[in-house]
Amino acid sequence: MNSFIVMIAKKIFMLIFSAYLTLSGSALINPSTAEPIKPSGDANLVFALIADPQLSNYMPARYNYFQAAAKDLKNAEGLDALLNAGDVAENGLAMEYSIVADELSGLDVRHIVAEGNHDIRLRLYEQSLSRFNEFINTLNGDEDAVSFHHSETLGGYKFIVLGSDRTEFEENYLSPEQLEWLDKELASVEEGQPRFVMVHQPLKNTNGLPKVWNSPIDSAGSIGPQSDELKAILDKYSNVFLITGHEHTGFGEYTYEKVGKNIHSVNVPSLCVNNKDGENNDHGLAFVVEVYDGSVLFRARNLSEGKWLPEFDLDIPLENAPVGGAVRVDYTAE
């Protein structure tokens, strides 16, 4: 019965989308194939990084941008994974996840996804968890996703995903048990290797917060009450890359910040929602990340238009990288 309802809802959405294109005079966005995604060097691992598509059944413009971005990703060469830093769906509806999964169908990469507040805030926790994990397992063709927080190793690199342990409206609750688990996961990574940690909301007072949230409250727009505790755990370890979304800020001064001694805090612009407070606030903004022995390169890209934005690239060296490793030295953005 549920699958039948989802099927009908998708058909209704596609009718609305077709009407939107007709009445608005818009056309489908076709990303350029002149600059397809491909590694700039002999990278050990390459993954695309997006945040906040927030697709919904009543906002067809967002679907337009997402559809174009999906085409760009499917046209990529050498892509190993797609990371999504949360807010996949505007309302956490099964139909919304189904639309996303349909658009990404055929993209032969590993999908690593964090939940966002829009994915969980409108229903019981267990329903949100079940629906979200079913979506991820559909993308990956397995049954590995069972929790909002998990870790996996891809190409020899550890990816740690954090997620809320209860329903929250705007923030994210990390239980003591999850924070203890995180500490152990970080400790298991070999020194000199990057530690990729993804959670939807940034740490407080980072990446322009709370200014870009237009609030005088110190913790506004952040992960919430566990922010200081999370920061203390992350800062114990070298080469931590904290990947977040949530802010809807474009590429610019708030995209990257070195936090504490060891945390590289990267806030990803929204893929489909209007961005603000950046030098580039277009739709379709994302990173293509190349991991090398001695550095991690975040290549800025507009996926909806299929073009690189090299002025917003982040080239971050790794501390205590293996001696004699193949360090990339010849990168030039096209």
C-alpha cells in the first residue's frame, strides 16, 4: 500500500513539475559536457560532496537543479563516492526520498549520507530512521545502513557520519554513547591519514555562525548543546576534516575555517536551496574532493552547470603524511 501511494505521489509531482516548466517558461538545465568531472592528478580517492538538496513535492525548481547535478555526476570519470551532508528531503517524505533515489539511479558510486534536521524533525524518530536507512540502502544496493551514525572505510580512508539520537527540530543531539564511539573511531585512524567526519550542522561560532544565521544566540545554526564536547573530541586528533551543511551560505569566506589546532571545518553550500552570504551564491554548488598521500584537494564546482570554480578551491596539506608518499605537486585547475 505504501509503495502504491509513493508511486501515485511521484506521478502527481511529475505532472506539477511539467506544468511548472510550461507556465514559467523554464527549461530543463542541461549541464555542460565541456568540462566533465575527472581527477586533476593520480588521486588515491575521489568523491563528490553535496549538501542540502531539500527536494520537496511542491518546489519543482529545486528538482530542476538536482536533476542537472545528477547528470553531471553520472558524466564523471574516476568518481568513487558521493557524500551528502544532510537535508536530503524537505519534509522527510518517502516520496521525496524516492525522487532523489530515482535521479541518482545508475550512478555507480558509494553513497555516504548524513541526516539533516529536515529529514527527521516532523515525525517519530523510529519512522525517520527507518525511512532514511531504506533510502541509503536503496542507493547502495545493500542493507548496511541501520543507524544515523556509522563509519566505513573507502579506499583505505575512514569516513565517520554523525547523526541525531532523538528527534530535534533544528539542532542535532549526540548522546554520550555516540560521542564515546566517535572518540574510538577517530583513534583507530593511522597517524598521517585524513579523518573525514560528516554531520549536518557546524560547530558553534564557526563558518560565520551565528552571524549568517541572523541570530544573537551563541549556538544558533550549530549542532547544539554538544558543540563544545564534540569540538574537544575532534581536536584531539590530527587531520580532522569536519564536513557540514545547514547554513545555506555560498562559496566564500565562510566555506572553510581552521578550528582549534586540528579541525578543518568545511561548510558546503546548498545544492538546491537559495544560498546567501557568499561571493558565489548560485544553485548547484558542490565540491569534488581528491585525496592524495600528502594533501586533500577540495575542487569547487557548479554541478548544475557542469563547470569548475577554481577560485574557491581548498588545497589542504596533511600533517605527518607518510615519508616518501606520492605528494601531488602539479595541480592546476582548469
